[in-house]
Amino acid sequence: MTTTPTPRQRLAGRRALVTGSTSGIGRAVAEALAHEGATVVVSGRNEAEGAAVVDAITAAGGAAHFIAADLAEGTAAVEQLAQAAAQAAQGPIDLLVNNAAQLIPAQSLLDVDETLLDRALAVNVKAPALLTKAVVPGMLEIGGAIVNMGSINGSVGMAVASLYGATKAAIHSLTASWAAELAGKNIRVNAIAPGPTMTPANAAAHDMLRQLTTGQPDGRPGTGEEVAAAVVFLASDEAAHIHGVILPVDGGYLAAR
């Protein structure tokens, strides 16, 4: 029998924005941050899914709001999201989780077309850069934390995953550069690098995920809740002296390579 952990309120008083949080890992992150006391702004394109996440958080005693946004639409959409999130949370966002990503099916380099390339770069690289730029000014006086969602694909070459891996490698690089730039301004920037992760949103791929992890040290895929726990840690004061880290949550996959 599983039980819900008692919240330690490590994030009480914090105002968080989590992109791509209507399902999958993003939803798990939003729920975990709220469980630890943060007021969470849930964001994504699907309003029904967003409302369901907010309902689940509030039913559990947390505070959450939903703002619909398509981060592929560029500067105006991103800046509107940042402003609306601060209004909903009743103050500057001091915890940003750049989680939204364009998932890319396994495909050969020869099958990547310009449309997919442009959208992947727009959602996975351009949007987090623009959103971070929009949110950081509000953090300058109060401090804050930024957690980017990278991937083990950003650290190792994988056949038929070159485009997704390239976008995540860019996130890893941005994490390190932003950490170096913002650490002296009381803003911490770190990233999570999940391995294959099971969520309700990718239920159809669970057999494939199990196959991908048969050779890694712990021999199983991760869960959204395990990734979310790592985000909570990096967002909390327990990680106050950690800047620019890319934290694998991958069952030892990278360590065993």
C-alpha cells in the first residue's frame, strides 16, 4: 500500500510557473511543488487537462491556477504568459520550471523536415530562453530558482534521436551559462536530465520504455514522481549552494556508459 508523503512545506510562500504541466512529468512537477507549499501556475495548451490538474491540486489542499499558452507562438505569447502568471500568483514568479517540450518521434536524420526542425527549436530552445528572460527581472529583487528540463539525450548520442538530443543539449548549455550569469544575483539555475520515464501520458509506450532500460543499473524506467522529487530538491533551500548542475534522474544510465 502506497501513502502520500507528508509535505515538509519546503516551498511555502513560493510562486511557481511550470510550463507543459497539463500532463506527464510536468503535471507531476506541478503537483509536487504545490504539495510542498508553493502556489503553482499550471500552463499548457489543453484547457481541460489544465483544469483537471488545478482541481487535483486544490482538492489536495494546494493552491494552483491555469493559464493556457502555446509557447511556439513566440515573444508575445511568452511575455503574456509571464505577466498572467505573476498576476495569478499575486506576485513575481520566483520559481520557474521550463518543462514544456516538443516530443519528437524516433526518426532518421534523413526524415527530419524543416517544419519539425523549426517547431522543435521554437518550443524546446527559443521558448525557455524567452520565458526565462521575461521572468528573471521579477526575481532580481527577491531571488529565485530556475529548473530546466533537459534529458539524457542531451548528453549522449542516440541513433534516430538527433533533433531532440540537440535541443536538450542546448538546454544543458543554457543552464550552465545562465547559472554563471545569475548566481551573483541570488538566482539559481539548474537542470534535470531524465532517462526513460513512465507517465500516464505515455502509457502506450510503456513496453518500449521497459526495453530501453533493461541494460541500465537499476533496470527500470523512472516515474514522473521521481523526476518531480528532484525538481523539488533543486528548487528548495536545501540546494542553496548548487548552481549549474545537470542532475540525471535515469536509474544510473549515464553512470554506466
